[in-house]
Amino acid sequence: MEDLDLPQMKREVESLQYQLAINREKSSITVTELVKWIEGCGLTGCLCSLGRLVKWIEGCVCDDPFLNPELMRANPWVEKGKCVIL
């Protein structure tokens, strides 16, 4: 970040503001809505595959450093600081 000039920093701040404004929803809600939509479209045969996908995702949570904070702490490349003053 030290090597960025003022216009680059402004673009970075604008990008972060844009990302902050994105409406995020919990996957537990959106997956439930997706299943209801699939059932409503008559694609119930796809639910077997969707169920297997959900089980596979849930099974990988323990091994995913982005979802398991214990694994993230062991990563030497993770930035330790939370805030950078521009």
C-alpha cells in the first residue's frame, strides 16, 4: 500500500466503498430459496444432486481456512493488521 499514489488510493477506496454497499445474504437463506425455486420449476430430480453438493460443502468446512478460523491463524501469509491508514 505504501507504493500507491493518490489516484490509485482513491480508486482503491472507491472499490472498497462499492464492495461495502453490496447487499449480502446468508447462504442458509439463499440455498433454502434456491431449493424452493427448483421445486417450483419441477426440477426435483436436481435436488438429489443439490443435496449431495450441500453435504460435500458442509464436509469441507473443517478443511477450509476461510471458514475455519483456527486454520487461518496458522497461515503465515495472513495480514495481522486489520486497518491501514491511508
